[in-house]
Amino acid sequence: MIGRLNHVAIAVPDLDAATAQYRDALGASVSEPLPQPDHGVTVVFVDLANTRVELLEPRGEESPIAGFLQKNPNGGIHHVCYEVADIRAAADQLREQGARVLGDGEPKTGAHGKPVLFLHPKDFQGTLIELEEA
């Protein structure tokens, strides 16, 4: 069902500082900040040869990333994103196997303009999984 690893997302308390560190210290190519108000975050993508790293900063106290950073003030890996061919079929198959799809279960538009869903970390060895339709 899952295809390639699309990205690894890292929650950061200061997006500008994290962007500068990846760009200046690691020599990475980074995108401009992309506000994602529907998800409560602003993101920057670090482009790599085989995948991306997504740096996430909360947009306000109601952001799910704000809660993550309260528990992890220095930041840390927040989720991994895998591509799937058909997000609705993947969600249906996962639900049949007992996995929980977060939110209302309906795909939302992600930072790449494609449908995304999140799967409960308790169902996947403590890791929040994002599925993105390829």
C-alpha cells in the first residue's frame, strides 16, 4: 500500500533559526515558508536527493505543534509521511484492519496541494503517520 517516503517532519520552536541552520550549516536547499492555516503550522521544506525534511512551526497556541513543543521544547521528529496511490482506499483498508484515522477521517489538502490523512500513533509503534496521495 505505502509507496515512497515523502518526508520526515520535525517540529521546531523557531522556524527562521532552523531554516538558517539547515541552509547555512548543512548547505541544504530550503523552500520559502509556507503558511498552512488549516493545519495550524507554517512549514519549510528541505530538499534532499531522495526525500524531504519538513520543518514545522506552530501558528498560535491552538496548533497541534504547540502542544508537541510544550512536551519537547527543543523540537523533534513529529511525523513521517508516506505516499499512497489512493488515499481513500488506503484509509478504508486501514480502518478495516483497526487503525484509527485522526480528525473527521476526511482527507485535507496538505502543503503540497495533495490530499493527506493522519493515522493515530498508538496504532503505529508510537509514530504519527501522514499519508499523502501521490
